[in-house]
Amino acid sequence: MVLKYILKRILMVIPVLLGVTIIIFFITRGLASDPAPVVLGEHATAEAMAAWRADYGLDDPIWMQYVNFLVSAIQGDLGTSYYTHTPVASELAARFPATAELALCAIIVASICGIALGVLAAVKKNKLADNASMVLALIGVSMPVFWSGILLILLFSATLHILPSSGRVTPLLQPTGGTGFFIFDTIAKGDFEALGDVLVHLVLPTVTLSLYSMAIITRMTRSSMLETLNADYIRTARAKGLAKRSVNVKHALRNAMLPVSTVIGLQLGSLLGGALLTETVFAWPGIGKFAVDCVLKSDFPVVQGVVLLVAVIFVFMNLLVDIIYAWLDPRIKYGAKEEG
């Protein structure tokens, strides 16, 4: 019956993605200006602009343009960039490792710090540690990413001069070939000088990107831990004389992690979708910064490709979280059985 639940969730993804393609396409076409003058320049002739629009199918009826876009997207063809004249899929594939590496580092930092602060706040409820953790979480949720990023650059780069303010790696140390994941590539080649440089460049954007997710994870962990600590089986464990640390870690935290793991999965989906502001502030060469640059240039195919990739990642991360939740929580399985 769990398999039936999973299949049901997978089938629900199809109309969601179809709706996403409709929204992406028509908003891009409806709100953006004519790209021909932007691409060819204001001094291009009307004949040159008309020929360019015909080459890219922009003279076709809008419904036909959408059908062509949808059919091509299903086949993995997201179109060709107006500026680089290369397939959008290739452009995204070249930049996605940068975004994925940053997102994975950010979610690791956010999860470790968020769970630790949440557990501390729950165990020390209404005490100084609890109040301090909640203040930090409130700051993380409230402070805009671009603002925290700029403050970190001013402090650690402009004032203390101990961390770089932009880029993934010093150009002379950049690894060539490989997977595009610089940490993995430098370790595989045994180039520990480049590895150190990559890690140093990761510090500021990772901290900036992790702040919001860390705040969300902290608050969810605290809430889940407080609910678990008040459960009957926790009181029974305490009554048996088990050590406080053993009760908090082995019994309470393990059971409190179910909703927390769901939040972590959703936050990872959001981060993998491209951290637009963080990548822009730190000149991080990922899909987020690439998307911002292409929006300013009215590069329709790239913008559509980036937003579609973000949507697909987020939808499938939601799907994965649902499947893991069904596997971990027997109540989901019973619910699927009863629905069948």
C-alpha cells in the first residue's frame, strides 16, 4: 500500500509541472519586452529584427510557441540562448555544480547549527540559552540575504581582510575538467592548496545562505523537541532512572527529528533551486546569478530554462520528502491503506 501512495504522489507531479510550464511561458512572454531591440541593438533595422524574430519563432501564434516549448522541454531541449547561441541545457549544466556545491554546504551548516540550537532551546526552555537561540532565529528569518551578505563582506573582507568577497576560487588555482564540484575535484586530484582556496571562498556565501534555513530548522527543532519531551514515554524513561542526556538524545531527539527532516528536505530544495541574491552579492557563478543576468537582457529561453529547472528541483524534493516521510512514519502507510 505504500507503493500505491508513492505512485499517487508521482502522478500528482505531472499536472503540477504542466501548470508550472504554462505560468513560466506566459508570464515571460506577457511581462517581458520585445527581445529583438535588446539583442540586436536599438540601431538594428526593422527588417533585421523581423528576420531575427522569425528565426526564433517569435512570430508564431502564442499557443504554437507554447506547444513548441513544451514538446522541446519534454525532450530535454530548453532552447538556445539569444546571446551565447548555445543550448540552454548546456549553460545550466555548466553552472549547476556551483549552485549545488554552495547549497549542500549551506544546508549542512544550517542543519548542524539549527538542530543544536533547537535542542538547546528546548532543553533549557525559558532560560537564557532558549531566549538567545530564539533571538538568533528571529534575526536569521528577518534579515534579508543581500543585507547579511554585504555586512559579512564589509566585516571579513573589507575590514579584516581575512576572507575573499567573491568568486569560487582564485583563477590560477581553478581545477579544470572533472565534475564541476570543486571540493570533490581538488580532493580527487590531491591538490590541497586549491582545496583550501575553494573552502575559503565558500565561507561567506555559505554562512549567508544558511542563515535563513538555520533559523527555520532551529524553530522547528525546538517546537518538535518540546512536544516530544512532554510525551508519556519520555516521562516513563525518566521515571526508570535513565540519564538525562540519554533521554534527550536517544529517545526525544530521535523521535523529534521526523518533522525536522521534512523541513531540511524542503529547505534543500529551495537552496538547490538557485540562491539568486546570495549568488549575485558574492558573484558566485551559479544558476541564480546567471538567471538575474539573463532577466536584465530579456533572454527568454534561459529565463524559462532556469525557472523550469528550479520548479522541477523543488517539486521532486517535495516528492522525495513525502516518500521518506511515508517510509519513516507508519501512520502515513496506514492512511494510504485506508484510502485504498
